[in-house]
Amino acid sequence: TLGEIARLVNAELRGDASHLIDGIATLQTATANQISFIANPVYKKYLPLTKAGAVLVDSKMASECPVACLVVAKPYEAYAQLSAHFVKQLV
């Protein structure tokens, strides 16, 4: 759930803590049950169009996120941590 993910990456959750997430994808391809991230402003143009269930963002981008977000200081590091967690679940 988003609540579990928020605890895992030490994020401030802005959204429904019970929302189920089952994977990770890019801003452009993510679906409602996937999480994405934005760490580079170059990809900001994709944020308003994302269909992700949630996005890992920094505090500067949080107000621009149209879906649930997990606010962290370093979105790429949180994404890496979350990726490792999903890989462990598959093994």
C-alpha cells in the first residue's frame, strides 16, 4: 500500500494510504497501481499527464503532482530503495 511505501522510504504521503501499488513504471507508462518518480526537471512535462497511482517527488514538485504523491528529499534515492524492495519480493 502507499502507506507501507511511505514508511519504507520515510516519505510524507499526500493521498490514500490504503491504495495498492504492485509495481514501478515511468511517468509516461505508469498505471493506477504503479508508482513512478521524478527527480530531473527535464521530465516535468510528463507529470501533469501521468496515470500513476502515486509519484515520488521532492517538496518543490509536490504541488504540481496531479495524483497521490510521496514527498521525499531525494526522489531518485527513494526510487532506488523501493526498486530493491520490489526485487526482493520477486525472489
